[in-house]
Amino acid sequence: MLIKLYRFLFTIFSPFLRLYFYVRCLYGKDKRESVKNHFGIATIKRPKGKLIWVHAASIGESTSALTFINHIKKQFPDLNVLITTITVTSAEILQPKIAKIPSCFHQFVVADNPSWIKNFMDYWKVDIAVFLESEIWPNIISEIHARSIPLFLLNARLSPKSFKRWSYFKNSFREILQKFTCILAQSEIDRERYASFSFENTRRIDNLKHANAVLACNEELLTTFRKICKGKVVFTAASTHEKEEDIILEAHKKLRKHFDIVTIIIPRHLTRVKRVCEIIENYNCSFSLRSETSEDSKCEVYCIDTFGEVGTFFRLADVCFVGGSLVEIGGHNIYEPVALGKPVLFGPYMENAMEVRDFLKEKELGFEVNNSDDICNTCEQLLSGNTLKNIHERALSITKNNSLNQIDEIMQLSKILS
């Protein structure tokens, strides 16, 4: 009953949904192409042959999606791959990467409106659909199921908040889950949560994010900043959100009493760069935007206002912090700096990656902090003696992830795509 109501509401509110997307264009959150795609209108021609649809919401999921896509393309080189995302930012980061993958192309995902979904499915004639992490859209899922198309939820997670919310609508959520061919959960906790809704075909795999290639590096930029930061301690805070920059800058002011320190701040959303600069000014720190920085710069703080350079600044860092964790966002990918041999700090709000959090804490590669004092104290400990060297060696020796082999075994794509 609830799903029918949901479907009905999405249908009658279509005019308002259209207006919503057009308004987003005014703020740069959507553009002409993405709006068309949201309405189920394709902006590129569908190639001949079998097609797999891979949907990833945003930047983090997109990286895992590329890992999966590169893996299956090795097995099925002639397979067409349609990857969809929601955000303009993720599309801009993805475009140059998928351009290197034959027969792989991007569109923005269709909104969860029944008629728009039908147009999308009629045009693309999908042979198999794979959604990443927590992308559960009832109308899209229902249409895929009605067409008998295999549907997988890959690297699936269900946060405590989502689990609690869906528990109020247990029967409806069970009905949605039953339409999946299989759910491949990224942790045992997530598998148990999905299984609690009486969906038996849930399997646990190693977290796909751990199989991702290490973040790319701009070697020229790295060389420039190494000259700027020569002889200094470098603290890189990535994927920061509102209120987190204040905590980072408070820690910076405390740490500069003991170290000649440079702090790099990389906001999660570049639309916040202006606001982050205002916050830095409030702390009376000399700062520069990355786009305006030269080799002779001598600032305390650098705000990164360019895309795709997190890997460069993780490599530059002595200690890293990953945001969305000091505020109730649920945390971002804390594995990325560790894969580069760096210790990572994170806050108490890590609902999106609790198993990874516990693993890194156990290995003494990840460190939970609650405030600026914690950040300061932890950095002082990490910067003493040979601690960083030992962490670097241990971080790079972490066992290789086995998720791709598990995916092959569980999804049996060779049978579906034969």
C-alpha cells in the first residue's frame, strides 16, 4: 500500500519535480543535459549490443563503480556500460576517466517518476542493472523487476538511521528488496540488517572501496607544494563539511605552538570554498586558494578549490583527516589515505563505514578524535619518533582486497551475459 502511495505521489507531483530541477540549474547543481536525463531523455545514442547499467550516486560510489567496470570489461570487452550518477560534481570527475574505457558512457540518473523511468528503460534496453551502496529507488526497482532484468545492489550498506527508518515500514521495504536478484553487502553488519527484513539472498563481500586503485596524483602540483612545505609538518583535512573547518583550524592554532605546520583544507563541496575562506579569515590565519598558489607562497593554510586532487594532498601530508565524521554526516572514505601509507584521523560519526573504522583502529592506522584537543594530542603522538615511518610500512602491507573475486562468484555474470 505504501509503495502504491509513493508511486502515486511521484506521478501527481511531476510538475513540481520538473520545476525543482530547473531551479537547481540556477544554482549550478544541475545543467541542461542533467535535467533532460532526469526526465528520462537520453542525450547520447544507445550503441548496439548488450548493455549493463551501473548506477552510483556520487563521488565515493563512482570510484567503486569504476573499479567494478574496469574489472568486468576485462572479461567482457564488447559489453556496453552505462554509468549514471546524480551530481554534476561526480560527472565532471568521472568524464575523463570513463573516456579511457571503451564502450563506457555517462548519463545522469532518471528521477524516480514512473513515466520517466519507462522512457529511460524503453530507450536503453538494459540487460543487467547494478546499483552501488544504498541506492534504493522503489519505482526504478519495480520497473526493472517488471522487465525481468537481473538487478544487484553492490557493496551495499544500510546505515543505522536508514535501518531504523525502514523498520517502521518493514513490509514495504521487504517488498522492495525482494525485487533484487542479490544484495552484496560490504560488511557483516550490513548483511545482517538487510537479512533482518527476511531477504535471504544477501551475501557479504569485502568492501569494494578497498579494491579501488589508489587516488591519482598530479606530480607537478606535488613537486610545487613540496617546495612550499619543505621542512614543515603538513596536515591534510579532506572532505570537510560545515563546522568541521572550525575544529580543524582550532587544532591548527594549537599545533603551530609546537610545530612549523601547514594545513590543507579540501571542502567536500567546492560550492563552499568562499565560505571556508571566510572561516579561515576569522581565525587570522594567512591562507591561499590552490588555484592562486605559486612556489614562493608562505601561507599557513591552503584551501583547495579544484577537482580531483585529494590524492596529491594525501601524499603531501604527514597526517590526514577525513571529514563528514565530526558532524552527523556518517563519514567518508577513510581507507584512501591509509592506502597511500598515511595515518588517518576521523570523528565519532562513522555510521557509513563502521567496519572499516574498527579495522583501522585495531591496526593502529586510524584514530578517532572528537575535538580540536584530540586532533592536537593525536598529531603530537604521531609526529614523535619513528611513528609515521612504522605506520607507513604497516599501512602498505594490508592484505589485498578480495571483493572482485567474490563478485565474480556471486553475480555469475558470465551466465547472465552469455
